[in-house]
Amino acid sequence: EEVSKLLQLKAQIGEDDGKHQFVLKTAKGTRDYNPKQMAIREKVFNTILGCFKRHGAETIDTPVFELKETLTGKYGEDSKLIYDLKDQGGELLSLRYDLTVPFARYLAMNKITNIKRYHIAKVYRRDNPAMTRGRYREFYQCDFDIAGQYDAMIPDAECLKIVYEILSELDIGDFRIKVNDRRILDGMFAMPWKEVRKEMVSEKGLSEEVADQIGEYVSLQGGMELAERLLQDQKMSQSKQACAGLTDIKLLFSYLQLFQVTDKVVFDLSLARGLDYYTGIIYEGVLTQTGIAAEAQNSSGAEESVSVGSVAGGGRYDGLVGMFDPKGRKVPCVGVSIGIERIFSIMEQKAEAEVMYKKNPKLLSQLQYCEDSGIPLVAILGEQELKDGVVKLRTADISRADLIAEIKRKTSEA
Amino acid sequence: EEVSKLLQLKAQIGEDDGKHQFVLKTAKGTRDYNPKQMAIREKVFNTILGCFKRHGAETIDTPVFELKETLTGKYGEDSKLIYDLKDQGGELLSLRYDLTVPFARYLAMNKITNIKRYHIAKVYRRDNPAMTRGRYREFYQCDFDIAGQYDAMIPDAECLKIVYEILSELDIGDFRIKVNDRRILDGMFAMPWKEVRKEMVSEKGLSEEVADQIGEYVSLQGGMELAERLLQDQKMSQSKQACAGLTDIKLLFSYLQLFQVTDKVVFDLSLARGLDYYTGIIYEGVLTQTGIAAEAQNSSGAEESVSVGSVAGGGRYDGLVGMFDPKGRKVPCVGVSIGIERIFSIMEQKAEAEVMYKKNPKLLSQLQYCEDSGIPLVAILGEQELKDGVVKLRTADISRADLIAEIKRKTSEA
């Protein structure tokens, strides 16, 4: 009512001379999309959607928040990054951290044992964001998953085919799809890989021999023939788990050959993914090209679950639905998530680079353009800079109101 | 790590015999959309999107949460319905309550004084939901707004034209668009209308004469001629505010005539909208038809900001952007929000009604269909029921896991 009266008063007085003490910003790690960015976003979505639909997927939607307990115990250490809602006398709620756990909850709740679905929506992680690097606390995921009992490795191969098709169509540079299997990692070391590596470099120390062996395995890359070779490997073949993984990798590559995508897929024993719920095959699509893609690569921070340059990732999670089912009934699932934010930022850079292919682009008009389009950093490389062997890095103008927030941001990033 | 080990263990053991104590449900007042519902949703969105784009609007997107202070003081009493996030050592954040306030924040932050934009996204209100009635705590809004200095009433008329086009195209029954002006309400009573009505019916009591006068005004409906008549009205013409509102209504109707939409638009002095930020014209699209639409009407609860059967609403808010601008610079805005959830539920009912136009639909197969499609209530009117003059109301089967939650829900609704 106060505000209502103030508004009326204001309307009567006409011009307003008040200074409002709002901090004019979006929440940390989030951003608005302007119409130009939305156009790029729509283009990327349409490519991805087209592919998902071609592969016969339906779509579902789930609420942006789940009961807190639905998310508990699904993400391992990363659970600390989950956004909780304030308890306002109701249920304990949390913002979704990915689309996979809500999907598993949906399957169990509706007793669905068979579906091919895609879901494009935002997820939330209280990560330390580096916004110019295309990492946000609110970001889109584009997920495609196949739930149901099928002949081994056929749905898995389809997921890889989808990554292949989308990354080819988007035309954002050359890429590779790395494949591994959680059981190979687990079996190989009889304990989770990260633990081992920690021990390797820490005071505990493994025997030199074991460390050498690990280093050797991890450097291995190949295709079906590597899986075959490792199945003959004396040490490796001692682990039942690892053998199961290797057999599946072998089978997978036979389907990948049929799908004609083996030119981009590589069996890479160094690939590990952080999420707890994977039970079998895991994979990641990474950009390999120099130039724009490399720029995005270099600037991406070290991340346990995402390799440098990673734009897609996924794997098999046969146990997750069972965790929700009252009787523990399992529904085998495999899926892939397209890391759309990095793709957006690459497409935006591409768009800008294209736009400024003009005759005689004046420096000032270029800077103006950057300011208008919200490009936060400008690298200037003119005659003087070439002579001096330096690059000028210029921050776009910001409003006075944003100054303090901006300084805080810059200093906290350093 | 615990879970990781458990998962491994589970994979080794094979079949899982554990009972998991998860409550398998979505958060109160929210729902999943299954593929069938998504198809309907997509159809409705496409109609609305098409109209917005025809009218030359661009789109933006904003984060799902805002700084809490961004939302503070914008929604009057309803502010208590805002979802706050837990303070996890960062900023105080809240889920967006509508798309209008984030839009105003966006304009002020980016110093935009001129834009025609649409935004289709979910908003959050901790309302007491009645889910079978198409009211949720998480729901979509489809907003179209025009910001900028234009000749009076032209953007306002375009917003009404948009409501007219969308409701016609969606083909969900006959409708009316009620129009009023906040200044008429405010001016007429020299205080907010709701206050007056409260006083009218409470112990305080207005003089019988004033109450009669109010009752008379409020029963008035018409078009341009009504605005003209009220401008001559002795009491009304004493209020400068009311006159400004009436003059604008008159002008508005002249544009509506040009747009050929006056057959559905009515100047209705009983229309009031709850949000604090409106400064001028306000309007609401309501369904008038019997049948499906009436069903939706009857079941919608009393709501201060939304009339019974309301499927669209909006108005002019010339002061909101200025509340965000550090110098209080105003940007005149007018907009409309399509209440898509009620439209979804009408379309879903229509879809179901169509589907069951079958020869000899067996009762059991109908019930099975309802169960499969997640229709929560079934009204049975067979020979026996006709004879007895009753209707059997049957709840769809629910899973045992949901039983307690369902009983709680039913009893808390009663």
C-alpha cells in the first residue's frame, strides 16, 4: 500500500528527482540474454532439437525445483553446489542441479520403463563462475536419454551418433568424442581413479611399478583394437569389471562403425567423469580446433567433471531410477547432455567476427559496437601495439551504478 | 564417495532388494509435463509466439532468480508469496514472481528506452495451489510489452489487439476483454478501490449515498460512449485523475475501432487489478462461454488480481523502470501477460473430449485411458446414475507410495 501511494504521488508530481538505492545487477553468475543473443540461442536450439526429434525422442518438462531429498546423495562432493530454497514453512526444496536426476525421478514416479526423451532447460550450480569464459551459475542443458532394456550398446551408440551429428551440424570446428567405461577405471585400480591419482602424488605413494603401470594405461588411446588388446592384457584381464567394460567398448565400436562415426570417436583411458551415478560407458565431446575453439578451450578452468573444451558429455546410469523406485526396480538408462553455453559463446564470437569484416572499421565504431552488444572485453592490436609486441585489453564502459560491483568482481576474480 | 561405493556394490550384486525411503513426488504446487502435455503446450506457444512475432517483437531472457531487493516493494501484499532462496553465504536471492519487474530491471540496467519484447518463461508464487484447477506455484507467463514514448494509447491498443488475436486463434470459446483505468478507480474514490469496498461492507460504513453511487458506477459497462458520458458526469468530472483516465479510454476506443476489435472489448468500471505498479489503463481477457470454458471458470478460486475465467491481463506501468534507474528516469511501458496455464488445461480437456468420441467406449477402457493420461478425476454418468440423479466421481488410481501424500492433500483441501 505504501508503494501504491508513492506511485500515485509520483504520477501526480510528474518528473521524479529521487535517487533510488537499488543495486542494478543480476545475481552472481547469471546473465540476461539480449535479443541478439536470443537469436543465436534459438538457432543452436533448433539444430539440437532437430537432431533429437529425428532420433524419435519425445520431450517432457519438470519443475525447476525438486524436494531436497530427491537430489541428496546423487552428485557426490558437488552436492555443496546445490542451491537450496529458504524453508518458508513448507517442504525443503532445491533448484535442479542437472536434468538427469529429475528424469530418473519422473520415470520412477510414473513407472515408465521405456522412453526416449529430450529435455532442454536451465540447471543451477553455485559454482565459482568466470562469466567471460562461458561458465555460469544458471545455464542450459540439452539432454537426450534412452531408458529401457535394449540389446547391449545400441542405445549407447545412438547417443554418440547424436553428439557426432550435432557437433558436425553446428560447424564450430573439429572435435573428438572420447569414450571410456567406469568399470574399466574402477576395475583397473580396484578403487576410484581420482583416489588413486591423489595417492600417487601424495605422501602415501604407490609403488613405482604401479604408478608406471597407471601412467601407461592412462596414455592409451585407440579404437576397437585397443579394447581387444587390453582384453588380452594380463593385469587388466584379472578384473572382471574391467573385462565387462572392455567387452562393451568393443561391441560399441562395432555399432559405431555401422553408424560411420569412428573417425571422431576415440577410446581414451584417461577420460573420467565426476558424477556418481554413472555405471558403465562414459563419453565426452571435445573441440580440438585452434582459433575460436582454442580460445574457449584455454579460458575454461580446470573442472573435475568436464575436460578442457568439453561441449558434450554423458554415460550410462543403470542404478539411478532404482534409487527412486520404492521396490528398487532398475531401469537401465544412457544419455547425453550438450553443453550449450560454451557453444553459445563460440557462436557469439563467430557472429561478432563475421559482423566486423567491414571495409575500414574505425576503432571507435568498433568499440561502440562492442559496447552496444555487451562484449565485455576488447583486445586491440593496432600498428603501435604490433610494434611494441603487446595487446591492449580494454574493458567496455560500465555505468557508474555498476562500478562498485564491477570492481568487486574483478578483484575477487584475481 | 559413500554413494559411489554403494553404486558399485549394487552393480556387483545385481538385483537390488533395498527399500528406498524417498517420497516420490514433485514439490507442492508443481507438476511434470508428460510428452502429450508438452505437445499441447508447444501448439499453444506457437500460436502465441507467431502473434508476438507478427507484431514485431524481439525476445529476451532473464535469470530465474533476482536479487531479493529487486523484487521488494513491487507487488504489494502479494510479496509474501515470493520464494526466497537460502542465504548460502552470497546474495539474498528470490525466484521471479512475474516477468514484468525483471523486464523493468533489464531496461534500467541496459539504459534501454525503446523496445518491443516478448518473454515466455516460468514464474513462481507460493500460492495455495489447487492443482486440478489449473493453478500452480510454478507456471508459465507469456508477456508482450512495449517500452518507449509514443503517442498516447497506440501501444495500449496494440496490446489489446494482441489479446484479441491470440484468444481468437486459440479457439477456446467466446471471450471479452474488459478495460478500465487505474486513475478512474483511484480518482473516483480518492482512495484505492479495494479499501473502499472493504469499508463499505465493514463496520465503518460509508454513507448510503456514497455506497449507492459506487454501486452504480461499478455496474457500468460500455464503450466510447460511456467514457464520454462519464466525462460529463458531475461527480466524476471533479477528479482530474479520473478525467485523464476517461479521456484515454475514449482515445483508446477510437484506435480499437480502427483495429476492428470493439466487438469484444468492453469498458468495465468494476475491473480492478491487484498489482501495485499499474499507473494507467488496465485490462483483462475473460472467457465467457459455457461448457469447457465455464468449467474452468467455476473451478477457479476467488483471486484479487485475476477475475474468474481470466486468461490474459495487463496494463500500463509508467513508473516501474524509474524505480530502478539511479536517476529515476522513467520509461513509459504497457504490456500484457497471457495466462497460459488455464489455456493449457482447457486445451487438454478439449483434447481428451475429442479423443473419447469413439464408438462404444467401454467404461473400463475409458478409466484406463484416464489413468494412463494422468486425468485425476473422472465423472461417471451412466444409466444407473441417470436413474438415481447422481454423478459418480472417481479418483484415478494412485501408487501406494503416493497414498499418504494424496490423503494429506485431499484433507487439506477440504
